[in-house]
Amino acid sequence: MTIDFKEILTAGMILFAVIDILGSIPIIVDLRKKVGHIQSEKASIVATILMIVFLFVGEEILKLIGIDVNSFAVAGAFIIFFLAIEMILGIQLYKDDAPETAAIVPLAFPLIAGAGTMTTLLSLKSEFETINIIIAIVINVIIVYAVLKSSKKLERIFGKQGISVLRKIFGVVLLAIAVKLFATNITHLL
């Protein structure tokens, strides 16, 4: 178990792109308008716990149902690929119910620690040391917390066009990550 700053940086960037907290600013602003107050601290803490627990228990759950990490990583590559397509093309492939309250449920799960994030965590586990992934999770949650706290200010700074450009940039990064993840893990299956 060694701390590797390159792994932390890579895992952190991948998680940052998947969580897409900057692209979620319009959703966060809408939530704030609907319910008044967003529980940033609770959402951040719960998201951290969910991600770390899934990092450790997720693989055991897969073994229980007879799926290996490489198969899950390939499936994760497809999910990340479709998330990237959504971000780049500005379309919505995954339809979700609109959240009614700005409590833990819409923010911590699925906005921060959603299916894409969980899939990514297990995919990362097949490539990186666990300690480096945990550090990357903590760094990302700190960023998420800062964005949740300053979402109004960030929306004014970036504007709708700026947020749209950021989403497309992170979409291209995610697309490249999906291709790499697929190529790395498909060889283990064949």
C-alpha cells in the first residue's frame, strides 16, 4: 500500500469527470430555488461514506453474484461511454425522476455518488491502489462541498455557456477514459 501522487491525480480526475459537479450546477441551483436550502455538509459526508463503503464491499457483492472485476470494469466502460456521449452531445439517455427535496437523497445519491461513480470506483480498483482511490474520493468530495456551498456564485461566474463548455470538455475526457478502461480490461476477459 503506497501513496502514489500520479495515481491519486489520475483517479481524482476520472472521479471529477464522472461526478461532474460543475455540470450539475444548474440542477443544484434549481434545487435551491425549489426548496430554499441545500444540506451541503450532510450530502458530502453521506456521498463519501457511500463511495468508500462501495469501494470495499462492491467487489464482494459482485463475487456473491458471480461477476469478476474485469467484467464489471468493461460494463463500467460502457456506462462511462454513455455518460460522455450525454455530456458531449447535450442529450439525456438516462431519465431520472426530478428530486423534490434538497436532502441527502437527490444530492448524495444519485447526483454525487450515482451509478456512474460506483461503477467507476470498482473499475479504478482494478487498476489503482485502494489508498490512492480513497484520497481521490476525499479530494473530490471537498471540491463537491465547495461547489455546493458556492453554486450561486459559480453560476454567475461561468454562465450557462461556460458550464456547457465545461461539460463538453469533461465529456471528451470521459470518452477517452472509457476507451482506455475497455481496452485494459477486455484483454483480461479474452
